[in-house]
Amino acid sequence: MNPVWLQKKLIEPKCLSQTAKNLRAGGKTLATLNGSFDLLHAGHLFILHEAAKQADILLVALNSDASIQRYKGASRPIISLQHRLEMIAAIEFVDFVTWFEEDDPRSFLRCVSPEVHVNGAEYGSECIEAETVRSLGARLYLVERIPALASSQIVSKIRCG
């Protein structure tokens, strides 16, 4: 059973398109942000907060566990999808949370057609999502990374002691 705060914010992938249409029909703009959000930390909170300021509604899409394993290796994720969904949903300025099974978010973006898609500046203005975002008539907003707050650096620090 999902915690009440997750129940209020969780959108099943099959319901994404209709939910996005309903939000727009209500006059709302939609910002999206995607990622694994494994080992949630202050850098994640910073990009989530910046994303929330870009539109009326922030929808965060998490990579599934299988998706993360394909691009980060068999030892990841450290935190399961269920618990990552719970943590992201618990953040006040996140309006909705969902997940995707693919290795990248382009299908997700085409499904919801946001007004703004937010990404880390380290991926650049020509990130894998850029062409899809432009084709949707949306804006790509890049957020600078806070130095020393990357999950890979934190994992390395934990492993090395």
C-alpha cells in the first residue's frame, strides 16, 4: 500500500497523456524533470526546486530500476523505485511523480508534451531530450550543478570511506 502522500501525487504511466491534457484544460502549464534520483541529496533538491519555478505544475519522472541498471550497472539503483517515488512525492514543491521503463525520457516527453523540460546543465543544450523538446514547441531549461553534489561522487565517497 502506498503512503497517502504518494497516493495523492502518483500518476501511472498509462494515465500521463490524459492527466497532462486535463491540467492544460484547467489553464495550467507543465514542467517536467526526469532522472534516477537514487540517493536523494541536496543537489537533487536544488534542481527540483528550480524546476518547480518554471511552470504551474512540476511532474517528475523517475527511471525504473531496470532502466537504471542498464545505464549505471547491476549494482544500481541503491534505492528501489517504490522508495524513490515515495521520497520525491514527499517533497512539497513536486506536484506529481511517475516513472518510465525506457532508457531515456523522449517517449515520456512526447506523451505529456510539457511547456518546459528541465535538465542539468552538465548535459548541455543539445542533450538527448533537446530535439524532442524543440519539436514539441517546449523550452529546455538548464540548471547548474552544485559542485561536489553528484550521486556518483557521493557513492564514491561512501565506498572509499
